[in-house]
Amino acid sequence: MIMENISLIIMVGGASSRMKRSLKDREDQKGVMDNIPHKSLIPVGEYGRPFLYYLVQNAVEAGYTKLYLITSPENEAFRNLKEQGGLPTGLEVFLAVQSVPDGRTKPLGTADALQQCLDQYPELKQTTFTVCNGDNLYSIGALQDLREDRKAPHALISYGSSGFDYTEERIAKFAVMDISSEGYLQKIIEKPDVEDVPKYKDASGELRVSMNIFSFSGKEIYSYLQKCPIDPVRNEKELPKAVANLVAEQSQSVLCIPRSEHIPDLTDANDIQLFKNLK
């Protein structure tokens, strides 16, 4: 039985280069990110609140009471958001800084980000927590699912691709999962070849996709973050690779929790308008 999961870690340290490039092509969105370090801070909805506000609000309603934001060293905007009460009430908020190693010009990736967060807040190594991206609006239900009691030390949400309101081209860029008949993760396959996709469908014919929302035992995942190899193409230590190494050694350690629903996200400028009705 896992420990009670009351902590949510959100990764908000990326440079959002794709979003910035796409904004240049939109006359109605020029200047949106001139003073915004991460797309999770883009104002959306009727009241112009940062996108992050709505994700955190869902976390509060799902029962989380501690929030850790993994930021870049240039995190004044997030500090201001915290200090000026720009996030929903009901949680303790902590900032973790992902430093850039000497000799590099950009961060070392998501596995490194999570490791640095655990190093800065060692209490996380002794508990269970949820970790997710800051540019996806995960539902209250998904966040609650990862707080439920389970026998496995780790879990992730396995989304049925039929529930997405995305084009097939966009879905093809997501990571698919190979899941055992008992419901445990066997592999995460990043951007599989089109001809290989059918073999990863489950018994119901559903393609299961990872949207990078996990629950981990800090004690059990830490060494895999440390040992995660640098991807030869992206030149980063990626969290899905750390998870892949984990399940290669421990076959029943990551429980896949199925859900079928759309996950609104902020990938490029065209997505901003999708959140205009948020309140």
C-alpha cells in the first residue's frame, strides 16, 4: 500500500520555444510572451488568469495540499505569482530551481529536473507524489486517480487515444504504451513508426497514450533519475527513459490507470483561444 499522496510537482521550467515561434505568425497574439518565461503563465479565460491557475485549481479540488513548481533560475515571474497570491488557495507552494550544468546552455531534461527537485526537498524522497507537465490541463479525476491506494509503488494515467480531440497527426507525436494483461507498464514508445502502432493497442482495441502524468514513490524512483542516460538525439535526460529503465528491471512497479478524455494543452498559438471560456 502506498503512502498518502498529497504533493503535486509541476514542471514549468521549459523555454517554450515552439510557442514563441508560433506566436510570431499570429497578428492577434504578438507580444503575448514578451515578458512571460513559460507558456503556463500565458493569460487565458475570461479573467486573464495564467493557464497554470486552472491546473492548480484542479489539483486543489483533487485533494492535493502541497505544490512544487520546478522552474528555471530566471523564475521571478513564478516567485511573484506565489507571493502576490496569483494561485488558488489551499496549498503550500514551493519553488524548486533546475540549474543548468557547467558546459551546457540549456537544462539537462525532465529526469534531471525531477532529481533536482527531490534533492532540494528531501522529504519528497520519503513519500509518494504526482508529477506532470505545466502546459496540459489535466482533469480533477485524473489527478484524483493518482492519489488512490494501490499496491504498485508507481502509477501513470494511460489515456485512450479515442478520447482525444486531436488530429491523428498530433496523436502520432505522443508516446504510446505497451501494457501487460495485469495492467502494468511494460514499455513507453516515443513516436512509434506508423506501421507499428496497431500492435500496441490493448485487448479492447484502444491505443493507450502517455501524457506525462505520473505518481512515484520518491524512494523507489530516485536512483533511476540519477542513472538516467542522456538521449543521444535530444541531449537530455528524459523522464520517460528513466521510467522505461525502471519497468525493465521491475516488471510490476508501474500501474497503468486507464482514462478516456480530452487533455487540453498549450502547444502553440492556435491553442490559446481554446481556453477563452475558462472562468
